[in-house]
Amino acid sequence: MSHIVADARRLARCGYRSESHREELQLIPAHLFQSALGLKDLERFYLQVRQTSEALGEPLSDADATVQSMPEASPAKWHLAHTTWFFEAMVLSRHLKGYKPFDEKFTFLFNSYYETMGARQPRPRRGMVTRPALDEIYAYRAHVDQAVARLLNSRPTRDAAELIELGCHHEQQHQELLLTDILHLFAQNPIRPSYRDPAPASAETAVLPALSFTDFEGGIVEIGHGGAGFAFDSEGPRHRVLTEPFRLATRLVTNAEWMEFIEDSGYTKPLLWLSEGWTKALAEGWSRPLYWETRDGQHWTMTLRGFQTIEPTAPVAHVSYFEADAFATWSGKRLPSEAEWEVAAQSLDVDGNFLDLIRLRPKPASPRKVGVQQMFGDVWEWTRSPFSPYPRFRAVEGAVGEYNGKFMSGQFVLRGGSCATPPGHLRASYRNFFPAHTRWQFAGLRLADDA
Ligand SMILES: [Fe+2]
């Protein structure tokens, strides 16, 4: 009882309405979609996220933002609209009295996968939505922003505030997807457009620390989100796991090391590959990471800063789980489990080459740093762990319960964020997930071994 009173006092300080506080706690159990922001901080966070999305859309023409390059990718216009629809459908329609939707048709157009929210435009056909035009999507965003501002100024319930915060983190996820989808789209264009102007390679490309490993003693350790602050439901509950003693590479696998794998016929030796990966690699003709091309004996790659020569010392990116696993086998090592990765990351600052640096490409490891580095930013790191529920996980009831729980089959966990992840979005407990054949994300690998 006393913790409920303390919680109510904390909420009152934050400015949330508290009359039906206990009912709201039941709607969103404590370990799910936690919110720790006061209203002023939430308002600032909302504005910052919304402005960032529009800044990311700024270099794009209406045509750039409309075309869909493959069924898994979405048009930028769809990302800008869908993140707005999330606030409209999940928050405003339920929590702002008298709210009038911008356009009733948008629910069909911009619902992603929420069965509880009704029928929707099929994902592979999102690129057919040439109307509404991009300008209209920005008007839609402004309409929803004004309504969210009204809600935040009217002492929203805790339930509403938590959903707004969830909507902000959801939009940050789509900011990264917008960039990876634009990169995939521009890579299909023979003139190889640059999303941002080309930038010089890192000054640190010439020197790289030798690959070394740090030992961890293992034992019974705790992983998962258990502290204050926001986390997605799939990051909790915090729980115990047993890890055997293990070793983790102090840096990510580089492009130069990947070239050795290619030169040693890594893509044509079936014994290195998982059966499903081998079949996929043969069917799709994989012989190098996605976006790599060879011209006059030199490796080039498509980046958000245009078509560029490959930096040998930069981390390899745009490889699938199947390729990462084959590389690890070729190296005589293995991929880490997500528990091993999290044990190593828990004591580190969440600091790295994220979106705010606008490098938009992974960066070479620093020759000056000692110990494990590049854990956050640069590229998502494939782990050997399937995306499955932690002990005592329960998806919330209702529409937001569809957010993560229903995807817990057939996917692997990636950790650590990338050069396209917004700063502040990551935590040591953060679990990203994709099917094993996925290549268009900023995904690479770090080797692990048994100690
Ligand atoms: Fe979404």
C-alpha cells in the first residue's frame, strides 16, 4: 500500500491526474512500458523527437519519400505518417476529449500491423500511396502536434502520458528505419544519390587495435531492464541467467577482415554455413555484404553519404545473421549470446557513433581505447539468441500489446544500436530483432568464444 501512496505523490509532483490512479496502474503493469518523465520533460522529448523526424525528411523530395524499394522497406512518407497515426490512434482518440481525426482514411493507410485497429494497406503496397502528397503528411503532423500539446497542457492521466512517451520511442525506431529504407532505395538508383553530402573518411582509419578478447567469468548474472526510466516491454522483467565463462572481442569485425573471408572463399564453402543460410545465399547470389561492389579491383559501397570506397578499418555492415554466423565459424569463434553481450555492456556508458554525429556510417575502433569498445553505436551486433520472452513476460492487454510480443518467433536479437540510431534511444537492456536473412539494416558482428 505504502508504495502506491508514494507513487501517487510522485505522480502528483509530475502533474498527472491521479483520481483514477489505481485503475491506470492496472492498465499498464509496472514492468511494462515504464515512464519516468515529468510533464515538462515529456513535452520537450515529444517536440525534440517530432522535429528530428522532420529534419530527417528535409533532404527528400516527394518522389524520394513515396517510392518503396522492396516489401520489407517502407516509403519515408509512410514513416512520417505512421508515427503520427500512432499518437492519433493510441493517444488522442482515447484521451483528448473532442479530438477530430485529420482524415478518417488515414487509419487504413497508416496502421502498420495492429489487428485490433482494423484493416490496413498491405505492407508490400505502401509505395502505391502516391496521394496524400508529402505536404499533406506534414500538415497531418502539425494537426496531431497541436492536439498532443493541448493534451499535455490539460493534466493528462498517467496512462495517456505513458502512451505519449511510448509514441516518442516508437517514432525514434522509425527514424532509423526511415534512414535504412532511404539507403536501400537510393542504392537501387543507377546515379547513386547521396542522402547527405559525402564526408571525408575518419582520420583514424589507418591504425586499428589488433583483435583481442576480454575474459568474463560467467556465473549467475542478472539481465533485463529493472531500473527507472523507459523500457520496452520485451526488455523485462529483469531476471537471472547462467552464463559459462566466455570471452568477447574488444572491437567489431572490420571490412578488411571481411575481405579476408571473401578471399578465402567464405561465401562458397558450405561447411561454414547454416543450412537455411546456405540455401538463401545460393538463391540470392550472395558473395559480399549488401551494397558492396567491385570496380577496377577496388571495393565500393553505397552509403547515406553516397557511393564511397570501403574503409578497411571500419566495422562491416549490412550482413545477415547467416553471414555473421558463417564468418564466426570461419574465424574459429562464435557469436555472443544476448546475455553475454548485456553482461559486458551493463557497466559501460551508453556512448558511441549514433545518429547525432551525422556520420551515418560505422566508424573504425579507436587505437587509444583499452578494453571492450564500440558496444554502442556503429552497427547493431547480431547475437545467437532468438527473440523470445523473458521469464514472467506478459504482453499488455489491448492494442499496444501487439507492439513486441507477437513477433517473438523466427527472429534473432541484435544489440547496441547503430550510426542511424537516435542518441538517448539505447540502453544495455535494449533488444532489437530481425529475421536471420535481413541485410538492409546497419547490422554487423562482434566475435565471442568460450573461455
Ligand atoms: Fe511502427
